[in-house]
Amino acid sequence: MSLMRSSRHRKPVLLIVGCGDVGLRVLRLLQGRWRVLALTSSADRVAELRAAGATPLIGNLDDAASLARLGGLADAVLHLAPPPSQGHADGRTQRLVQALARRCKPRVLVYGSTSGVYGDARGAWLDEARTVNPSTDRAWRRVDAERRVRWAGRALGLRACVLRIPGIYAADREGGDPKDRVLRGAPVMRAEDDVYTNHIHADDLARACVAALWRGLPQRVVNVCDDSTLTMGDHFDAVADHHGLPRPPRLSRTEAQAALSPMQMSFLSESRRLRNARLKQELRVALRYPTVQAALKAGR
């Protein structure tokens, strides 16, 4: 499906909602080929977004009135904003969809969700046909957002695509460099209690977002993860070994429950391995960093 509304000679227009680290990487990929609008609730970010090549728009997903002019502005929307911090519903996505439904609707809506919607699978392999089984309020809010996005696809005639994203990392990503966690000495589980985790390099995620704008199928869910099959402890051991740092301390589950916060424990209580066939076959993304080891070797 073409993203163009009329003239073949004009650039398609993309609205990025939640233009943080990944959104800025998408912006760099589309530089010169798209006109990019970036919604921000902070006037302090206007100069940064403009310098990056976007046209900033001030609006707050918690304030429906501030979103009134979004309808009809863009051919495609990339929704990367987080849900609210409480409850089971995502009113932010609801308000965004309502705003987009006004006037001329976009052709495409891509939503960045989380693999946390699957809950704990005890290390089993999962594809997108797996029924969601969220175990935290945070994951329930993402399930609600996914439903609203897919509803918009059906009701408004949009090509809506949901990307389920695991842990995002990159050496140049603020708060997303695994080396920082190793340097803090953050503990991991001992092998017999450890969980399988899934990852995606921020650059590969940005490329997947762009691919979904063009090739995401209507009302389709896609796991966006690399080919790694590591437990959390093995992942951080690999990072430590690469940088010549001490490996993280290992705790039993009982010790971890006593030492870590409920939020930290929530990430150590879910084990799953994601299949990424749709990412490769439907979106046709060739991973630049197919494993954590490949990214370490490249210094990325």
C-alpha cells in the first residue's frame, strides 16, 4: 500500500509520537526521504528535535485537547510513547487514536509494544500466535494499547502493525549499555534459577520500525528480537568478559527476593525465547547485530 496521498513527487510525512532514542534513530534513517513531525510534551526538547531534522509539535497524550490538530497531518504514525504508570488501561493510546480519527486519517500506524505481554513461558519458544498472558500491570497496559491500535486498524481502515520489543541495548544508548549494569555490580541469578531473556540492538529496532511503515501487514503483530538465546546471567557474563570486567555476582532466587526491589524481580521472574521469523520474512529485516556477541565485537 502506498503511503502517498497525492503527488508522487512530494515526500511522505511521518509523525513520531514519543521521539526518544529509538525515534531519533528512525529520524536519521529517514533523513532527506521523509518529512518527519515529532510530538513532544516538553518545550525543552523543541530545539533538540529541530536540530535532528524533525518539525516539533507540542502536545501531551494525557491532554486530549492538545492533540486536536494531529488529524490529517501525516501519512504514517510511529507510536513509541510509553503508557501511563498506573492502571490496566492505556488512555494515552486511546486519546491518540481518537485524535488521528479526525479529518483525513493516516494510512499506517505502527506501535512499539513490549514482549512482556507474553508473561512467563518458563523458557519456551514463542511466536506471535502465542496468547498474551501479562503478569504485571505494566504489561496489561501494553495489551490494552495493542488492542486499541488494532481496533483503529479495523475501524478506521488503517494498516496497523504492532511490534513486540524485548530489551533494547546499544553502547551509545543512555541507560541502555549493558556494560553500565556490569560496572554497577548488579547481581544476576545463579544458573539453576536463571531466566532466558531477549534483546534487540537499538539500530536494528529503528530499521524494523522503518520496515514496518512500508511492509507491515494489516493488524499484524511482529516480534522484534535478535537471534540470541542467552540466559540473563550468560548475557552479562559475555559483556563482562568482553570488557575485561568482573562477572556479576550470582544469587539464588531466595537471595534475590531479599536483595532486589519488586520491579527488579519482575524482570527476573519471566523466561521466554522469541521467534523472529516474521521480522525477517515479512518485514525483510536483515539484522545488523544478530547476536549480542556480534554487537560487542563491533563495539556497538
